[in-house]
Amino acid sequence: MSYLKFDKSLMINLEQSLSKEMIRTNRSGAYHCTTIVGCNTRKQHGLLVIPVPELDDSNHVLLSSLDETVIQHGAPFNLAVHKYQGGCFSPNGHKYIREFECERIPTHIYRVGGVVLRKEKIFITHENRIVIRYTLMDAHSRTTLQFRPFLAFRDANSLCVENSVASRDYAEVANGISTRMYDCYPTLFMQFSHKPEFVFNPNWYKGLEYPKDQERGLPYTEDLYVPGYFELEIKKGESIYFSAGTDEVNPRTLAKMFDDELKSRTPRNSFYNCLKNSAKQFYFKNGDGQYIIAGYPWFKIRARDEFIALPGCTLSIHHQADFEAIMDTAAQSLMRFFNGGEPDRNLRGLDLPDVPLWAAWALCQYARAAGMDACRTRYGSLLKAILGRVIAGKASNLWLDDNGLVRTDGTRTPVTWMDSSNPDGSPLIPRTGYVVEFNALWHMALRLAIDMFAGEPCGELQQWTAIADRCKEAFAGTFLNDYGYLYDYVSGNYADPSVRPSMIIAVGIDYSPLDRRQRKTVLDVVTRELLTPKGLRTLSPKSYGYNPWYLGNPSQREQAYYQGSARPWLMGFYADAYIKVFGMSGVSFIERMMIGFDDEMALGGIGTLSELYDGNPPYTGRGAISFAANVGGVCHMLRMLKNLDV
């Protein structure tokens, strides 16, 4: 039995099934995303969504959906689902679904009278192509399939309206057609393994609605262009393959292409395998190197998010080679930025003050997995460069003070991971001066370098040691308050009293600047005020401004982003902190905390973790469908527990 299997009773209930989304990527930026019943509920949904670098740096929906119709005895049964204005769903193909599972690939079983049809979708790795296999499992009479493609050719964050500019031209290709609605886009090739009849019948379907965008206070209605339909017969036991891609394919190769791709898939038959598969979905490879995309469906490659997600999405799932490939690319980008201020066209945010510190944290995790010698050999020069820039006063918006702490200016623009902003660009949460996680990471980077180069000819060792000692001494005196927790930031005479989760980084991190007693008092406060089954709240309910609901229009959601919603990625630090404080006696508690994430595999974005969760019950997932840092943080927890069992 599949770990992720949904039966008829759930599938025909749109109130339940429309909230469950699935996403698959090609590891080069393209993706397929929709709900488990195939009804698109947000503008970023689509059957084939790809980057078009020649146009801009956004993703673009080429093929929004493909409506399948079963025809028997002249009677059509449309298997698709669309939502139109006025709350009308048409057609109602979900009523024919008997089951859906996605252990290896998304698979629907439809039953229409005596017809049983299986549909399986697979995205081809590093290629802008989705292939769908239709297998007629049972039929008692002649059966015909009809396919009607809904085209968009638009930015994934925009909407399409009927217009006279869109081209209706198409060309016949092997077992299909090619078309392009606008000259600036690549050509879309739609082909079958069997030769179909294409009937040119151009039409605009108007007034499709996306309820997820409506909930978010965004424009949510669009028109889609349908050039016509394909029609072909299918026999019992026969499989027909459909391909949609930006290059023409030999139709005879589709079956082998599908089977070869299927062999490489990790079965989603357990919690761990779901997360492992999800982690690999964030991998991104192009001619410049390898990266991690921050999340789907709208995030790009962001330096801070990449370094936070990297160890969990690679090392924790035994993909050390992928860590090295991604970190090698990032290291080159960082060194180019260090040496000449050159930005990277893929890896954004290199100029943020904490990005080099998060890179050092990722190296610390690599040293733990691969060994200190291997880390020194491969990344020692990068770690030296990070420390050297800060000490020399050359780091971006990061200054080293005589007490060993580092200081930043976050008054004009957000500079930390809590990066929500006002309409004028100023930070909603002006974390400035001494920021708690900046200094924890800085102390860790110094201690890592000291251990890494101990016994090696290194003239900086004495300097690093002196700074690290001053940093540790000043850290508790600066951040630890009489209530047992850490101030979020300290600027001049002001110490922010808000109870926020960044303090857990200082407790869970390797080379913590706090002693065991101090770590326990901080952990107790975090457990009491911030812990939820879906991660740590971004603000305590006892603090001023607490808002656990990430709802409303864009402005309202921006205001609520870091005011109480929970983040799963912080649980990696929480689990490390808990085990460091309580030892093996804390294992059972961390195992119980995993239940909330295990349950999440069948909710929201199935098989993955959402961007954030409400801070109050029922802790509903919000934001992006799949977020790399969250998947990485929970993967780290699973790996830690497994290592403790050994």
C-alpha cells in the first residue's frame, strides 16, 4: 500500500482535495504543479512551467492543463476540473477518480462505466518536458480519447486575458503539433506516441478562477486559449504517451524515455523518502553550476536560503557529492564577490551581511559529515577569506568591535532572515546593531577555523583565538537577560525584549557561545513560548504584536509574516539544542515532535513542507507549496535521530 494514497471518498470531495497540491520539478527550474484532482487553484499552477532566460528571470506557464475526455458509444466523459466565475466547477471529472497515489509518480485511476483508465505523469530531469502515460486497464467496447490543451504562454505570476495578439498558427510535427502564442516565447511541441487526429478549433475559455489567489487578495481570473483537440483510439491493455516540451521528440522514444526516468525515482513509501525526494526537487543545474532553489512555485535561488537548506537537503540524505557541487559553485561566487564586488546572476543576496556566516555554518556541517581534514582541503581557503574580510573591515555591512562581537546596520533595509518590509522598503522588524544569530554564527566560524587549522602552519590562529575568546565573553553579557532568554538584537542602549526564535541558533549551533546552564534556560523559554508541532513561532504569544495567522491581502500578510507564524527549519537547531542539553533522554521527545511533520506529508503540498505554518491550531500550511530550508531542517532532524540510534 502506498504511503501517499488517496481514495475516491476524498478525491470527489473538492473541499478536501483542492487543498492538496503536488509539485514536481526537472531540477533545472521547470516544474509541474496542480492539485491532486488536476484543478488549478493558483496562477502558478500548470502542466508545463519553465524559465525563459532569454525573456526574463521568471517562470512562465506554457501549458496550463490538458483536458482528457473518454468517448464511448458517442458519449463524452470529460475527466478535467476547472473553476469558473460564480463558484461553478466544470467539467466535474473528479467524480470519475477512483484513487490517486504518488509513491513514485503521480497516478490517477479513473472509472467511466466499464472503462478503467490509468494516468501517470513524469517530468524529465534537466529537460523542459513532461510525459504522461495513459493506459486503458479495462474496457468493454471501442474507446476513444480526446485531449484539449489549455495554453497560457504567460509569466507564472501574471494572468492571461483574451487578446488579438496571440498567434493561432500551428505546424504539424511527428504525431502532433507545435505552436507559439507570442514571438518572445519558445515553441511548444505537443506529441503522442500514436498518431492522433488534430482538429483545429480555436477558442478562448473565459473566466477561470484561482481560489488560492483570491484568498491572498490577488487578481484571480483569467482566460486560456485552446487551439483545438487531439483524438485517437486506444485498446484495452494499450498505453499511449503524451509529451509536452520545448523541443521536438521522436515519438517512438517516449515509452523508453518514460521508463528510464521512472527507474531513477525514489519511492515515496515513507516519511524519510518523501523528504528525500522533496529535497532533490530543489536542486538546480545550469551552465553556471549547481544551486538550490529556495522554494516553489515562486522563489528563486537566494544565497542565505541556499546555505541554510544545503546541509539538510544533501548531507542528511547521503548526497555528499551534491553538497560539494553546490558549495563549489557558491564558493566561486563568494570569492568573485569578495575580490571585486561582482554579483552573481544566479545566486542572489551575496551582499547581505550574514550570508558568509551562513556559508561558514554549512561548512561546519560538512566538516561534521566528511571530516575536518576534508573540509580544510576543499574549503579552508573560503573560510579564511570569510574571517579575513570581517576582521579587516571589508565585509558588507558587518563590523567587528573590540569586544569580539559583530555589528550591522539594519535600520534602512532588512538585513537578516526576518526580511519583511514596509511599502517604502524599510524593515518591519529593524533588527540592527548586535544581532543574536549573527554573533552566534561568527563565534562558530572562528572556532571552526581554529579547530580546522590546529596543527597546521597558520599565522591567523592566535588572532582568531583572541577574538573568539572576547566574543564568547561578551555574548552572554550582551544578549542573556534576567528572564533566561536572549535578546533578539541589541543596539546601543536598546535591547529588544521580543521573544523570537533566532536565539535557538545560538543554543543548537556547534561551538555555542553559551555554557550548558545558559543553554538550558534559553531552551526552556523557547519550548514554553515558541514550540509548535510545525516548527518554532517567529514571535511569542506573550510578546506585543503577536499574529499567528498569515492571511489577508499582500500588505496584511507582509505585516504578519514574522509576527507569530511557525518555521519548520528552525527545528533542526531546536533538536540539536535539546539533545545537547538533555542527552539521550531527550530523544523520545524529539521523536514525538516528528509526528507533526509526518502528518504534513498528506496535507497541503503532499510529500513536502510549506513555507510557513500558522502559529495557532490547526497550524495550517501557508505561503509557498514547498520550501527548501524547511525540508532541509527536518531532514537534519531525521538524520540526527538515526545517528543517535546507531
